[in-house]
Amino acid sequence: MHGLPPWPAAPSMSDDPRKREHESQRLAKRLRHQVGRAIADFNMIEDGDRIMVCLSGGKDSHTLLDVLLALQTRAPVRFELVAVNLDQKQPGFPGHVLPDYLATRGVPFTVIEQDTYSVVKRVLPEGRTMCSLCSRLRRGALYRHAHEAGFTKIALGHHRDDLIATFFLNLFFQGSLKAMPPKLRSDDGRHIVIRPLAYVAEAEIAEYAALRAFPIIPCNLCGSQDHLQRKQVRLLMDAWERDHPGRLETIFRALGNVVPAQLADRGLFDFAALGAHGDTPAPDAHAWLAGAPHELAGATA
């Protein structure tokens, strides 16, 4: 990801139907290009892959599936796409919407039913942030299905802004420099997870989803919580982009341009060995703080 050029900002849509259609086609082409480049850069999809596309019903996962379907017809490798939705049994969830949509488009799909909603509501006190527990339960159900169904890859709809927001969440609240990688191996070692929208800005996804008129299903479980840390970070990001257009793309490019020797992580760079004299073990912190440095360093009287 070194040296990525910034993507051009999304154009505003015209009221002229012909111009609007032209701009829509340009946006679709740009998204295909961004997703195709991410797939190539990180070797996300290989010949013969069976890919489970996690479809929540939100704008991101709809866009992910739509763009992958468009790329599938012209890709240099053959791969299979299956949409998988997890019905978490939230009250009022319109269970027919996604099956009807996918059947109309001729997309193979599976709906997993698991009442994670009741678990989250029962375990967490009123007012507590639900996202972490909900995410773990959802991930467990999806990973289990992927293993049982023999999928080789799991595709998630996280986009560029999600990766940046996660970086700042870890920086501000966890004291660590990490984000969402575009591709990873799950903790249990059984699954390869890919994020083909890693190069795509959320604003362009929202615009694309509106133009394509996807049947959007909002999440009423976490979406009703007002003071999430991620929302606070998002407000900061929106302000930066408003006051300094292009800043988010610059930040994203920095995630692929890491210089360990210019940080302070001793696990990534051997600072202790830098300029060291000979093979004598260096005194540890206790020796430096305990006094009598010559004796503790092994010097003879």
C-alpha cells in the first residue's frame, strides 16, 4: 500500500437524468476499480474460492455484494459468491426483505437464525454499549457457518473510513497503534477474512447505495445508542475532512507506510542493539534504578 495516490472526491449528483446516469456509471466504475485494486494488492481472491459475503442489509454490505458480483463476470479468476445474512431476532426485523431481493437478483444465499438480540439485552445492563458483545456473538455465528459450509474466504463490508476510525479508537482508548487489516486470519486460524471495500470512502458507498436503491435494513440494536466512542471519533473525522479535504485519505495512506524505526515499539525494531558495543548484555531497568551501576553491570573491582 506504499505510495497510494488519493482517490478523487465523489462528485455531486446532477438533477439532469442523462447526466445523473453518466455520473452514476462513473461512480460504479470507480468503485469497481478501487475494489479490484484492493483485491489485487492483498491477494484477497484466488481461483476456485468460495466466498461468504456477509450481508447485514446495510449500505456497506449491499455495496460489497453488488461490486463483487460486477467484478465476478470479468475477473481473471473464477470464484463463487454466496450471500449470508444473520437474523439476530431483533424485534420488527423484516425477515423477508433480503431473501426477496437476493432471489430477484439470482444470488445464492443463506439466512442463519440466532437470537443474539435476547442474549445482549439479558447480559448487558441498560445503557451499556452493546456493540462489542453483539459483534462477538455475530462473528461466532458467521465463522461457525463458514466452517460448516466449507467457505474459503469471508468477505466483510468494512470500508476505508472504518479502518481509519478503528485506528483512532485504538490510539485514543486502547493505547495501541492498530486498525482493521484489509485481510486477516481469524484468531482460531480457520478463516481468511477479507475487506474488499478497504480503499472505498464511506461517502461514495452512501452515494452508490442511494443510486442503486438497495433495500436498506437499519440496525436498531446499536444504532439507537448515542454516545458510542466510534461516533465521537467519526465526528472528529468529519470535521477534519470538512476543514481539510483529503485528510482522511492521507491518514489512510499512512496506515500502509509504517516506519517501525521511527516509533518506539521494541518488538518491531531492535533499538537495544542499535549502536551497541560488543556482545555484553545491557543492564536492565532494575540495574539502572538500583544504584552501584558498575557492580551490577559486571565490572570487576
